Amino acid sequence: MKVTVAGAGYVGLVTSACLAELGHQVTCIDVQKEKIDMLQSGHSPIYEPGLEVLLEKNLRKKQLHFTTNPQDAYSETDIIFIAVGTPEKEDGSADLKYIHVTAHTIANYIEQDVIVCTKSTVPVGTNEIIQHIIDSRKPPNLKAVVVANPEFLSEGSAIIDFFHGDRIVIGTNDPKAAAEMEHLYLPLQIPIFKTDIRSAEMIKYASDAFLATKISFINEMTFICENVGANIEEVAYGIGQDKRIGPHFPKAGIGFSSSCFPKDTTRKVIWRGEKNYDENY
Ligand SMILES: NC(=O)c1ccc[n+]([C@@H]2O[C@H](COP(=O)([O-])OP(=O)(O)OC[C@H]3O[C@@H](n4cnc5c(N)ncnc54)[C@H](O)[C@@H]3O)[C@@H](O)[C@H]2O)c1
């Protein structure tokens, strides 16, 4: 398949390199020229184990291209992944300006029917806004179906997570788009969970909230163990044997940080999706 990935950040680069490795023809677009120049010469702007090897290999095989030119990226492609940033605003809500700009650009440049698949973490209702932006600006004879496909990778094990993830979530009400997405991911042999768009968007936030809770919980237990003379490793093993709890607890640490958990666990992010659309974008 011909695939375009918008955003050469953590998620976009891993997605691009891994989809190229699966045999898809991938074009990755970013607005930062220095980043694209660096990537075109085979160097990764981020360190992620295994990423640079995949980038070099697939650039050499011409399975993977980098560009800043939206005409090259969007005019002839089957699936567009949106993997641009959704940083936290000062008030805790998600800043969707990069998402809105990307949706506009896609609408302006597509020349064939396309699936637009959102990997960026976006508040519930955002994919409907993306659909609205594209529908109101694209050529009327073309069809663009927006699908929610949240990303669950962890920095540091992102390539392994791509090829051996626990599940792939596809949110759409369009059976044809769902089938095409399933076909794209088929070689990975990862369980695919198909659902509606809003549930898919919510699954990402609920997953991050639950994982953050587990980290906070085990850290709190560590603190208590230290005070009462118990061993947290033994306690974690002991509680994990209960099937309702499960054995996969994170190790005790200094709390959660990462680029996702702090911003994705504020309630404002989840509730404010629909109020976040500024017609000026
Ligand atoms: N990093 C993670 O571990 C992780 C995991 C899961 C989900 N996510 C989510 O995925 C999304 C991307 O995260 P990231 O860490 O890759 O972000 P990032 O900031 O590393 O990269 C975003 C990239 O998008 C580019 N961009 C901005 N506007 C653009 C446009 N109009 N066209 C093309 N490119 C554009 C930026 O220049 C940047 O290179 C976010 O919503 C994030 O919450 C991240």
C-alpha cells in the first residue's frame, strides 16, 4: 500500500520505518526542514533502539521517503497517518492546532480517495472534527474516511511494541475502511479490536490513566513497605497472583513522567475535545 505519515516525531518515525519494513511504500512528511534533511541522509533525530537501522535500510531500498512537500506526500496515497504533536496547553487541555493544520493540508492536496488514520492522542470527538475539516474542503468527488487508531508504544521499546504490541485498536463506522486497516496490519498478527471512533479515542486515555494509576499505586505501596519493613518485590508478586490484579506490575520508581502520562491523565484533556475547534485554523 502507499502510506503517508504526517509528523516525523517519535510516533511518526517509528510508524514510518516499521510500515516500510513491512513492505509498504511510505512517505513521511514534516514541517521542520532540518529534521527532514537529517532523515534523508539516514540519521535519526531521536534515539530509539533499532530505529536508525530500519531507517537506513528502507531508505536504501526506496521503501521510505522523507519530504516537506505536501503535494508529494498527500496527492497519491492510500492511507494517511496523522502523528503530529498534541501538547498540553496552559489550562491542561490538548492543543489541537497541529491536528487542524494537518487536516486542512490533507484536504487541499488529496487527489484520490483516502483513509485518514489518527495516531496522535486526541480528545474524544476530535476525529469527527478532523472529518468535518476534510469534508468541507476536499474536492467533492473524493472520499476521505477518518479512522481513529491510537498509539500505545513506549519510548525505549517502540520498535518491539510496533511489531509485538498487545492489540491494535481501530475506531471507525466504515466497514470498508476497517477492512483496509486490518489488511495493512495483517502481517503483524497482533489482535485487532474494531470499535466506534469515540470508544477508540477513549481507550487511549483510559489505558494511560490505568497505567499511571498502577505506577502511582506500586510507588505508594513501596513507601509503605519501606516504613513497615516489608519487601515490595514479594508484595508485588503476592498481589499479582490474583487474576483480578495480574502479575504485570511496573517496578517501583520515582513516579511517572514520559511524554504521554502527565498530559493524558488530566481530565480537561478528555472532556474538552469538541470545544477545541477554532474555525480560524
Ligand atoms: N511519544 C510517545 O511515546 C507517544 C506514544 C503514544 C502516543 N503519542 C502521541 O502521538 C502524537 C505524536 O507524538 P510524538 O511524541 O511523536 O510527537 P513529536 O513532538 O515528537 O513529533 C511531532 C512532529 O509533528 C510535526 N508536525 C507538526 N505539524 C505538522 C504538520 N502540519 N505536518 C507535518 N508534520 C507536522 C512536528 O514538526 C514534529 O516533528 C501525540 O499526540 C502523542 O501524544 C506519543
